[in-house]
Amino acid sequence: MSSRDRVVLPPGAGRFLSTRKDKKAGAIVRQLHRWMKHNGLEPLQLEPWHVDQFLERPFGKRLATGTRYNYRGELLTYLQWLYDKGELAFDPSKLRRGRFARRALPELAEQFVASLAVTLRSSTCNTYRTTLWRFCRWASEQGIALEQLDRLELSRFFAHLQQRGLHPATRCDTIQQVRTYLRWLYERGLLARQPELLIRPTDFPKCPQYLPRPISPEADRDLRARLAASSCRYHQGLLLMRNTGLRIGELISLEIDCVRTDLQGNRFLKVPLGKLHNERLVPLDPETVNLIERLVTVGRPGRAWLLDSAKGARTVSDRYRRALRQACEGIHIVGRMTPHRLRHTYATTLLSGGMSLVGVMRLLGHHSYHTTLRYAAITQETIGREYFEALGQIERRYERPLHGAGSADLAPNRVLADLIRWVDKHIGHETGQRHAARRLAKRILRIASDIQALAPAQTQP
């Protein structure tokens, strides 16, 4: 679409533009009618979501936030003029929601998002709204009606997501949310084909599994000493994160009365609802208790949050990131340092000290141990200790006695059973060797049966 295409404005539009002092009004109005002509739309066919679609790239390129906001205001003023003349089907005044206005969706998509609000959090509903807005915009640009959507068209949408350079995890979330919307349409008879046939498991890209990024023990020691010596409240908040494994959002939401005491006098930190929408108690050592008590005494009395801003509101995460960069100056840390790496370091240190995986999972507030393994992988020290302990147990278990009297303690069938499990674990799971492993296991079973038949009294475990 060329910005120089000849465009015919509705009658009276020239007089309307003559009343506008800003030249942006004439530019955006003429460009709107060029865009409508290019897409075969008349003013009465416009819907609220077309406004957002047009404003994404009104002049063929993405505009700065402030410029787009000014153009939006001029455009809504013109659409209101059309509405008052009866040449627009919807009331544009409902689109005036401030600088960060919600993106308007088609009516069915609005109903779907409204149905999600009953059970999901507002942030999740906003994510669905953004996904559906992009999906509906893409379908409109391709001239695709959702009621007649087929798999070939969806494959083009998946390719579009990949061409945009989106992360595999983002693409997986987008595909999942679109499938949920299509399932909602199918249940109401508004979609011809089943969503499970349109979107298959093979359409979801594989997501990379990243290792945790704890900092080295030397860097951790230096950073904690520097944070403890600082009088900055943001540095003290970061130290509290390191000592308790908090997320940055949980630290910001900590209430001033956040310490609990049990019947034995042990102190716990009450972590508020966070990312996984759950509360938990984290045990505190005396040093961290003293840190919290200092944070309580510093600040305005009667405040709601443990760490609040100068205006009494909750602090923002950017202040903690800047404070962390300042605290890390001169400390050798591999990779970019972020507040979340303090949480990784907290969990990995506990695992290195011998704490169980389930215990760390509870402290981090995870619902599944799979998540804990991603955030706090078992360290090399723990792996080495468990490996050599296992070797010692195996040697003690199958060591041949030096005296004949102890030879009865050796149970051949138990040894053969362990051998079968080893074959199944280390050979049977290898691609292309499962059948060979099964044949080997059967041969071992026959040997165990022959031994038991020859000397049943000496072969019982």
C-alpha cells in the first residue's frame, strides 16, 4: 500500500479537518482511508479491533509510543465524528482508556476472555487477550474466516510465529492458547473441525532446558559481605532474597509483619502469594532475623510493606536490578547477573549441603520436583558424593567372604536380579538395543532358574 494512493474522504471530512490545528489529524485520517481502501472496508464495516490493527503500522512502520498515542487520539476524534453522523457502527468513545488502552478483540474473542476471568488471574487473561489479538489480526490479513479454519492455514500461522523469531516457549504458549480458544468455539458449534485435528502435538516446538545459573562460592561470599555492609535498603532487600530464595515479586510484596514464630521458638518468613499463587513459610537463621528486624525499624511507621518507596508504595524491580549491578562491581561473576540468580544460588547451596530435593522444593514454593530440578540442578559436589557412596555400598554388598562360613550370605539370585535391573536401565533404554536387552534379560532369568533348581536351599535371598 502506497501512502500516495489517491483517496476520497467522506463528505464533510475536509471541513472537519480544517477545525483541527494539529497536522497529524489530516495525515492519520487520509492514511486510514487508504488502509480501508486497500483492505476493501467501508466505515460502517469497521470494528473496534480494526483500529488497533491499523495503528500497529499506520504508515508502513512501527511508531514510537508517544507518537502512536497522539495519532490514536486524533483518530478516535475523527471516528467519533463519523459515529455522530451515523457512518460508524460502534461507539469509539469506549476505546478511550488512557495511554495503555486494552486492545479490542472481535466479539466472540471478547466473550471467550470474559469466560476465562471466572477462574484465571487477570494477568493470565491479559496474556490470552494479546495472543488472540495477534491471531485474529493475522487471520484478517490473510482473509481467513475462523469458522472455516483448516490445518493448512494454521500451519501457515505456526510458520508466521517462527519467522517472527519468537522463543520456542513463547510459541508453545501461543499455540496452546489458540487451541483453547478454538476448543471453546467448537463446543459452541462455531467451528467446523475439532481443534485436536487442527493442532497436533507435533506442532509444538521443543523448548530448550536451561541449566540453573548459580554464582561461584567465592563470588557468593564476596557479594553477601558487600550487601551486608551496605546501608542501602535495596542492597539489604537483595541480601534477604539470597538468604531465603525469594523471587523478586515476592520480595516486593513482603508485608511488614512477615515473620512467624512456632511453639519451639523457631522463626519463619511468611512469603505472600507469588508466581504460582501459593503461600509458604521459609525458616530463618538468626542473621536473617536480625536483617528483617533492621528493615522493619527503618522506614515510615504504619506502612504496609517491608520495603516501600519514598511515596509509601511498593518498590519496583528495576531499582533492585540497578542496585545489584552496583554491588557486583569488581566481583568476578560469569555471565549477566540478575536478581533471580540469587535464588538459584540459594537452592543449589542447600542441595550441595545435603538437603533433600523435596525439602528444597518446599522452600522454593514449587508444585513439582521437575521444576525444582530446572531451577536448582544437583551440583557436582553432590553428584560425586552420592556416586562414591553408591560404589561403597555395592562393594560391601557383593564382596566375597574370605571364610567358608560366610559364603552362605552371598545370594546369587539377588545378584542376578540386580543385573537384570542394570541391563534394563543402561541398555534397554538405548535406541535400537531394547530387543537385545530383553533377550539378555531372559537368558539371565534362565540362569537364575537353573541355579535355584540345583541348589534351592542355598539360593534364597
